[in-house]
Amino acid sequence: MLGIIRLIILLALGWLAYRYIRRFLALDKPADGSSEQSNSGSDRQQQSLPMQRCAQCQIHLPEGESTRSSGHYFCSEAHRDAWLENNAKDH
């Protein structure tokens, strides 16, 4: 029983050391002079944008990166033009 407790304590200490080392190495990562905080802020802003689906190929992308036309979202102008051309033939 005592051996299991020692094993659990050693595993916990190893996990804490691993987390500490990863955090320490991550602080040294930005080499371009920008702070990690500003990078994570832009990541959060990117993640908070609503996702939209391209009407042509059905992939999902952030609304800020999409093109909108006729009430539909598209991943590129080429897909918008193709969808509008195909839709015009259907009517």
C-alpha cells in the first residue's frame, strides 16, 4: 500500500515538473519581440468570431474571412461566382 502512495506522489511531482518546464520554455518562445499576451489576445479575438459555412463547398470559416453575397457566405470570390452562376441557371 505504501508503494502505491509513493508512486502516486512521484507521478504527481513528475507531472508538476513537466508543467513547470513547459511554462518556462513557453515564456522564452517569442523571438520577434512581441509579448505572449498580445498574441493570445489576437487568438482569442479570432476564436470569438462566428463560423460561417461556404455555400459552395460547405467548409466552415470565421465570418471575418468569408465573402458574403445574396445572404450566403463563401470561402472565396471564385466560389461565390461559381455558386451565383449555378444558381442563376436553376432559376
